[in-house]
Amino acid sequence: MNPWGRARTRVPAPVAAAGLFVVLAAAFFDRVLFRGEAFFGRDVEPFFYPMKHFLAGAVRGGELPLWNPCVAGGEPFFASLQPGLLYPGSLVLYGLPMPAAFDWLVVLHYPLAGIGLALLLRRWGHGWTASVTGGVVFMLGGFYVSIGNFLNNLQTVAWLPWVFLAWDRVLADGRFRDLLIFAILCAVAFLGGEPQMLALGLALIFAHGLMAVEGRELSRGRQTTAFVIAGVLAVTLVAVQLLPFAEYMSH
């Protein structure tokens, strides 16, 4: 009998797993989050921190930062993609003071990536122990930790397990709702700032589906059609960012 006279509430496994990933990320980066240190090495100090600082200041000042006058004689800002003006994660920059906002922006992408991979492995039939272990290895493994200094890579790669998960739902159920979610996640990953990583991830995802590794029933022809439709939807969603980026790259 429960001495408190009420039923004990069991925490759902996905919620418990998410909490574990957040705690592990906080412990891994405790020197930055809680002990006054800051991300500094490689491309952070000369490139990404000044870029995000300019972005946050401009948006808080009510400006639309299309141009950055602070680099050389000035350069396109919005069109370069990497600043992430339209990236949803940039809301952290607009809501917290710098430099803490930058630190949290980096750190929060680690549990995001780990939770996504754990849910993907769970969907593929693995137990929670194996799924969480896989997510932790991905989150704190050499590859993902090493790109923490390249914020555009970090932001895009964090969403790839979620993109993979959404595509698996499309293959299993073939519903337009799942296809739309897949397209939206592709758009978010693109806005993260590293289209090359997204392209590599999508190539792997598409090949994985065609080879029927998980035994999904959707035929190859329907897979290809769904992939093209999702691509059109994703491009439409990010057109306001993609068109100036393409023009900038053409020059």
C-alpha cells in the first residue's frame, strides 16, 4: 500500500529518456553553463560568435539584418545562410543575453540530437536501453562533439535523426501528414545553415528506404514520388532564404 494514499505516477519512458539526455549534456558542458567559461576555440571566436552577436543585436533592435557592415567593407548577411536569421533555434539568441545565449544555443543541440537518435532506434525495434545508449554515443561521440565549434554543422546535423524518423513514418504509413512533417524538418535542418550535411543525410535516408532495411511496405516508385513531393514542399517553405542564398552563391 502506498503510504501517501495515492497511486504512484510512472514517468513515460520517452520523457525519462529526454530528461537523461538533458542532464548528461548539462553535466558534459557544466564549465560553460555553470562555471563562467565560454566556447572559444577554432571557428567560434573569429567567426560564429561575432556573427551571432551581430544577429542578436540587430533583431533585438528591431532591424532586419540583410547586410553586415562590420566585416571588411561589408557583406551580405541574411543571404549567406550561416547566420540563421530564420532558424527556429535562433529564438534562444533573441530571448537570452549574450554570451549566455550563445552557450545555450550550442548546448541545447546535443540533447536534441541524442533524443532524436534514441527515438529512431526505438522505432526500429530496439529496447530502451540500447536506444538510449545509441543516442548517448551519438550525442557525446567524437564526431558530434567535434563539430560543436562549427555551429551551422551542429544545428543541421542535430535534426537529421528527426528527419530520418519522419521519413520512416512516411514509409510505414504513407500519410500526407507524415510527409508534411518530413518536409518541415528538412526545412528546419536547411535553415540550420549547412546544406551539404543535409544533402548527405537525405541521400543516406533515401538509400536506406529503397533498400528496405527496415522492411517498410512502400514501393520504390511511391518512395521516390513521396521524396520528390517532400522536396518541393521543403523548397517552398525555405524559398525566402534559399533564393537569396542561391544568388549569393552564384556570385
